Amino acid sequence: MVTHMWKKPEYKIINTSSEVTMYAYVGK
């Protein structure tokens, strides 16, 4: 999975929003 890329400190804050968006993108 690509999730490990978004687990960075700078992404922690927007992780909730980005994770959902990324999951939807990767899921397609």
C-alpha cells in the first residue's frame, strides 16, 4: 500500500483528509 508515504509527520495533521482522498484514488 501507499499509505506508509502519508504517515509522515508533516502529513499527520492532514492525514485524516488525505488518507480518505488517497484511499478513494488508489481504490479506483
